[in-house]
Amino acid sequence: MSRPSSLGGLVRNLGAVGVSEAAAKASRLAVVIAMARSLDPLAIGLAATALAASDLLKAFTQAGIGQRIIAAPEAELEAVCRAAARLFRILCLGLAALQVGVGAAMWALGADVAVFAMVALLAAEYLFMPAGLVSCFLAMREGRLQGVSAVAGAQVVGANLATAALVAVFASPFAIVAPKVLSAPLWTLGMRRLRPWRATPGPVAPTRPFLRFGAGVMAAHIFDAARQQADKLIVAALLGAEALGVWYFAVNAGLGLASSFAAAFATVLFPHVCAAGDRAAAMRQGLGVGLALILPAILAQALLAPWYVPAVFGAEWAGVAPLVGILCLGAAPLVIWSAAAQWLRAQDRSGAEARGTGLAAVALCAGLAIAAPFGLEAAAWTYVGVAAAVQLGLAARALAPAVLPAFARARRVAPLA
């Protein structure tokens, strides 16, 4: 089957992923409003504990199996899909069992029995995932990200709206987690309808390349998750709980929102590069789109922070707007490093991606620890400065094979002044 890799397709897919993300975040507001009106803090806390445990384990689903499907040569695709289907089943069943075990351990260590029940219930999501995952990544391989985003967005929006309605009539923490499980079969059915696939008898690709590639991808995700949580621990330890509250708000309103651009860009860029006959040219094209569309949006968010922070979050947060604006800028080098990471994956160098992500995480946390005693704004500027130096440096080194040959050719054919 053809694998489109065009500038128009890249922009359309990026827009589709962005719309899906925006719809998911907007529908989440309905859940927050319903919880605030119908549940007491204890019920919300129980559900939040169960969801946090479940979300932490979901980091292990980023094992690089699907990326192997996207990047596989056409002649090896069916064999890779058969191997991937088997590995998806093993991974998901293992994570379901692990999640039930984690819930039981939390109960044994003193958590409410309701937490165990909700963690175990959420583990049922993994039982539905394997049947749709190969179809999902085949659709991404073929450039159908608009369809993938529509299915994923419909699941999230549907689950959020169902949660809001269920909480309003059934004031229980189970009303928050149940729709996540109930919507999982809809995602599977949607993906299978979008891109039908069924395993047929035939050769199966060897497992070792999956494990080698997946180890790097998973390590990169773990390092990135650690980076996203460690800053809060550092601020809390050095400046106290009140400063942590301000920092947490600023990160979510600034860097967290702007970083969603980087996540959407990475989702779209990898299949775009893998589908191209000239991957270096596709990488340059994708990087150009990222610089032209995403960086201005990040800059606009940073400049508009003094207006949108009090308008959206309330006048009491107006004093935090400068901090939000500074942290928004930290997403700019992240976009470029995300592009470089997708290039490394497309070159089967996930280990290099993991090392770069780990180095950036250590450098960002060290810089934050040094600057935090001087105040939150100093910490934010240091965070942005270290991100620019380290992530842009790593990206320049990773992208040199794709970008520098083009500059060299342009220089050779440039007319003399």
C-alpha cells in the first residue's frame, strides 16, 4: 500500500493531531466542573491516586513496537506485524497483571480498598488494546493520522463526557475511572475499522531487533517522565510547598501547554520521515514546518501570557503570568530536540535518543537545583537557558547528517558575490 509523504499531508496531519488534543483538553474541563460540584475531596483523592498509579505504568507501553511497524521495509511488513502482534499481547497482559499487583501492594501498605479496586479495574484497558494496536500503527505508517486522531479523540472526548454525566448522577470515585475502561473497546473497534488487519500464517520477524530498539525508546520515555516530575521535587525541597504550588501552576499553564505542540509534532514527524524515499529531505521538510508553524505559536503564547493567564485562570494568578511566559519559551528547544529524536528513531538509533534525553534531564535538573534558591524566576530562566544549550546542541549533532549536506550543496552552487 502507498505511503504518502508530502508537505500538505504533514501539515494536515499536524492539524488533525492538534485538533484532537485541543478537543480532549476542552472536554476535560467538563470532568473538572462535574467533580467539583458532585464529589468531596476524599472521593477525588481516591480516584486521583488510582489514576496516577495507572498512568505511571502506562509509560511502559512506549516500547517502540509500533515504531518498528512504521519503519519496516515493505517486503518485511507482514512478518514485522505478526511479531508485533505477539509482543503487544505479551506486553499488555504483563502490564495488566503488574497493575493489579501494584494495586494489591498499595492496599497492603495501607491504601483504601477502593484504590485497589479502581487500579484493578483500570488494568482491564490493557485487555482491549492488543487487538487494535497493529491497525493503529499501520494507519500511521500509511499517513492516516487524521483518522487515527479522530478515533483517539473520540474515545477521550466520549470518556470525558461520560465521566461528567456519570459523576453528576452517581457521586462515586468509580464514576471517574469506569468510563476509561468502557471506552477502550470503542478505540479498538475504531482502529480496526480504520485499518483492518488480521494475522495470517507466515514468517515472523525476529524479536531481538524489537527488544534492542524498544529498550532505547522506553529509556527515553522514562528519562523524559523523570524530568517532568523531578523539577517539582526540587522546587518543593528547596523553596517549600507554597512555591511548589506556584511552580506547578506555571509549568502546567506555560511549559506543559506549549510542550503539547512538541508531542503532536513528534507523533506526525516519525511516519512522515519513514515514508519518504529520501528521509533526509523529509526530515528537513518536517523541521521547516515545525520551525515555521510551531515556534511562532510558542512565542505568541509566551508574549500573551500577561493577558490570557488572568483571563482564563482568574485575576489572582496575574502575578504568575511572567513566570508562565518564561516557561513557555522552554518548549522551543524541546520541539527541535523532538524532531532530532524522531530522526534518530528513523535511523534505528533509539539508544542515542535515550542517551540524549537522559543527558538533557540531568542537566535541566542540575541547573534548576542551582538556580532555585535565587527564586522562581531565576529558576525558570535557568531552565530555559539550559534547555536551549543542551537540547539544541544535542539536536544539532543528531541532525547534522540530514541538514548539513543540504547546506553544503547550496554553498557549492551559490553564485559568487
